[in-house]
Amino acid sequence: MRTVGVLAAAILLAGCGAADEGASAAASFPPDDATMVSGTAACEITSTSSARVDGVSEIYEHFTCTLDMSDPRVSGTEELDITTRVLDQDIATPWVVTAAALTTEAGSWTGEGAGVLDWSGSQPYAEGVEPFNYGEVHYTGAGDLAGLEFHYYAAGSDYGLAYVGWIEETE
């Protein structure tokens, strides 16, 4: 079953961690009093460009995603700016979320994150989807959501992902 594979991939990533410059939160477990959430994201790439930096190709993409989550506080429109460093298209390459915003009926969130892009969809749980992404994003609530953090792990294609994570109080 595809959903089980995608969620298993997200959990696998959680166990391994996604360490990269720009990711502020390493893989972690939710606190006991956290609200667990899961859902999906339908995404589109709304802009893309590329450049060579220090001899390495970088791809800059802006994604707009619609999150359909189990908790309305994190269901809404997600805007992500992602930089991918093309190190080896035969294996996988890292990406970093350089800016993230989530707008919901409950309020807004800002965040950052990181992950890995499997170009060929050959890694475990990718099931032939190419490219296939594994990643994590950490959000901090603003306004009415101040004092909350939202952390999720994602797995899927550039256009559709499964999310699993949690919301926790920080104050």
C-alpha cells in the first residue's frame, strides 16, 4: 500500500535525522502531551531558477501547497522556498527550506527545514516515484498561534506528499 510506504519513509527519516546547514531542528520525538497530526499536501511549483555556486548547480524552487491535515490549526496554504544542491543525480541530493510560511484559518506559522531528493525514486519506500522527497519542517506559531510549534516529516513527490508530525506548546 502506497500510504503505508510513504508514512514508513517519513518515520524512517525521523529515526535517521535530516542534518544540514539551515535545518534548525534535528529529528526528535514529540513530547508526551503533544497533539499528533497527519495528512497530505497537494503542491505545485510556482517558480524555478538555477545557478552554479562554487562549481555546484543549485535549483531554486517556490512551492505552493494545500495541506489537508487532521488538525485545522495546520490545514491551509503552505508556501516554501527550497534550494536543492545537485551533488549527484544518480543517487540523492540535499535540499534546504530557506523560507516557509503556513497560513490557516487559525493563524500563521513560519518555519524552516531540510531533506533529501531521490532523483530516480530507487530508494526504499519511493516505489518508483521520481523524484521522491524525504524531509522535515519545523514551524513556530505567530499571533493567535504564538506559543505553539508544529513539526512534521514528509515523504512523496514534488506534487503530493504525506505528512506526519505533532503540535506542541512551548510556553
